[in-house]
Amino acid sequence: MALLSFVLQWLEKQQWMLPLSLLLLFTLFFLPRLIGPNSSKSNLPPSPPKFPAIGNIHQLGTLIHRSLRDLSHKYGPIMLLHLGAVPVVVVSSGDIAREILKEQDVNFANRPFTTAANELLYGCTDVGFSPYGEHWRKLRKICVIDLLSTKRVQSFKFVREEEILCLLEKIKAAGMKKSPVNLSKQFFALSNNIITRCALGKKYDEKDKFMELTKQVSELLQAFSFGDFFPSLKRVDLLTGLLKRLKRTSHGLDAFFEQVIEEHIRERKHNNDYLNKKSDCVDLLLKLQNNNQDINLTRVNIKALIQDLFLAGNDTTTTTLEWTMAELVRHPDIMKKAQEEVRRVVGHNNKTKVEQEDIQQMDYFKCIIKETLRLHPALPTLLPHQSLKDSTVGGYHIPANTRVMINAWAIQRDPKVWSNAEEFIPERFMDNTTDFKGQDYDFIPFGSGRRMCPGITFAISIVELAIANLLYLFNWELPNGGIKEELDMTEAFGLSVAKKIPLELFPIPHLS
């Protein structure tokens, strides 16, 4: 009973606490058939002691990346956890990550099934959560070549510039009124406006139903599903209402995407200027559907790919913008040095704002973005991988169909690799070829290998242009005379890890 009492107290503290937890815990403890025998393989990675049935779930906490890092200090850079009935290998070192993401990339290129992704992403027919195979390869090719190539991202330059200009005007107005700005909220709006215009051809108000649906998707993807960890109890997701919420959100999104696609088809038929308009992602996908004989692109595929753009781009871009400004305010000497560089490069040409091509001359500024991504990767444990067959990693046996979590957050704060690993020091990247494009396995904020995020160029182009302009046009202070040491840097629970307390700063216009 003491064990049951402990687990109940722990569950009460979790943000993903589910209704009927008491009933479910009794079910878990008194159904012995759920407690399977240990693996016959003796050379599995080290594993913490586990409770019957629930395994190591009680050790995860609300900030999973931090809990896993702490466990790795005791059990090593590769360890085995049991989350309910699901074995999960956790990797916390760049050397082991290299083995999985490079040397055995194909074997670990699969994705595990999750209830939420299956319901929200058309049976996992998207790029992010699709199982490894021919279907995934074809969709990945569309993303890399047609939707998110460097050339395509450059074609959306006017969207980034227009939306960032709108942001700057709002901040300037607040500065003139001597009012603080909720940058967390403004960054979300900026990211959302850019993505909706690039993907769908127009932007949607924050109060629009579509925006509410996208927020629901982010919340549901991180919701606890009993079916994912206790397959024998998957019907419990009906009792908790999870499946009902998933289906309601899925149907709402599907109806919205159907409407958008039909609008694009009608415009193509009846608008004589259609061929002259700048194509958004829906336009591009419809053209591929009609003209590409190599890929049988269905309407379901189009909707799943559009959904991916929002999932991959919105929250992650927002959090990177937010953490960058938070770190700069906490380190005014670094901010001043960056402002001097930005203002020297841009002011030399008497420009009123920073343009994308200016950033290539800002070496120190780019180091700041890298250092932010090192300390605050948007997806701290990336998306999970799954092994296709038995293999050996780090000298340990990894059975087929084992989930693998790469704790990029822990890897990028490894004191064996990074000096003063917990400190914000952009200078560490000066005269250093280390980049975030997946070739250095001690620095993988976007992952690496076949499953690496294809939207790096898109996301970084937004982050760099927005932050550079904020530094060029404004000086920044904490409201109410706050001091940098008091800025709360606590992380919020979520799929992408944002600041728990929104970032509010006081802008002081530098240029009239």
C-alpha cells in the first residue's frame, strides 16, 4: 500500500494526470498478466529499478529531459527504461547518438506508433510520424526539394519581411507609450502569421477557430495515452475522453483543410491572375498532385504535409525566439556586443532595418543563435526513433521494435564536451566549424540522419531576421526596474519547451 500511495501522490503532481487514475492504478496493480517476464537477453543497457506494471514512469517528472539527464548520471549514457509495457532506450551522449543516427541510421529510422499522431495526422501518413519506408521517402523528397528547399525558403522572403515589419511597428508603438511587450505572445503571432501565409496563402487571426485547433493539436500530442504504454488497456483512452478529444480535433482540422484546398482549386479555375500569384504550399502540392507521375500524392497526403508544417514550425520557432531574447536580457554584455555588430553592419549602409543578406556578415550574432539552440533545443528529446531489427549499440543488445529517445538537451550540456556547459557563452562557437545541420553529434538541436528536421532553413531564417531587427532597432530592459538575475527561466511542460512565465520586456527605440 505504501507503494500505491507514493505513486498516487506522484501522479497528482503531474500535468498529464488523467481522470480515473485511482481506478486505473488498481487495474495495473491487480492484473498480473500485464507484468511480463524479463528479457532473456542479459546484455541490455543498464536500467533503474522499476515498479511492477508501471515500470519507470514515476521517474520521468514533468520536465522529462531533465529527469532523464539525472538518471543518466547514475546509469550511463545509454540506459533502458520501462514505461509501462514499452521498453525505451535513452541516449545521453554524442558518441552513442552517432552510432544510432549515422552508423545505424537505417535501422533506427522508424517511428513508434502513438495514438495521438495516428488520429491527428491521418494515420501517420505525414513525414514526421510516418513509419520508415517507401511512402515516407517520397514525402520526405517533396519536403526537401519542393516545400522547404533553400530556393523555396528564399521565395518566401517577402512574407518574412512583411510580418517582421508588422511586429516591429507594434513594438515601436509600445515603446513610444513606454509600455512593456509580451514577446512570447508576439513571437507566437509572428511565427503563426508567417507559416499560415507560406502554407495556406493568408494569415488567420488568433481568435480564429483554426488557431484554436492548432493549439489543441500541440496539447493532445503530449497528452498521456494508456494505449501507448499499456496496449492491453487501450480502451481506457475511451473512458478518459482522450479518443473523443482526438477525433473531435481531427475532424475539425480535416474540415478546415478541405475548405482551404477547395478554395485553392476554385481560384485556379476561375482566377485569370492565378498563374501570376506567388505560390503557397497548398498551390505547390496541388501542382505536384497533377503533374508528378513519380509520386501518387493523395489529398490526405496534402493535408498531412500541411499539418506537419504547423507542428514542426510554429511552437519550435516561437520558443527559440523567446529563449534567445531571454538569454540576451540576462547577459547585457553579450547583448551589447551583438547590437554593436548588427548596427555596424546595417548602419554602414544607412538602412532602416536588417535584411536577410546582412546576416551573413554577423559572425558573433550567428554564434548567439547557436548557443541558444545548444542550451534550449526546441524539442529536447527530439522525436522518438524505433529500431527495425536487433542490433548492438554502445556494446549493448537493442532488440527490434525498441523505442529510442535521444536526449539532445543533455548531450548539448555534457560537461565532458562543453566547458562551462550550463553557461551562455556564444564565443565558444567563434572560429569553430560546429553547426546545427546534423554533422556534429554533440550539437543536434534539429536531429540528424534520415529523420532530421527538413525545415531548418525555414525556421532559422525567421529567427535570425527577427532577432537581428529587434537588436538593431531597440534596446531592451526588464519592466519595473527588474534586474537580470530575477528573470525567471523556468521551463514549461510541453512537447516543445517554452518559458513557463511569458517573456515581457520594455523596448527603448534606438532609431527614430
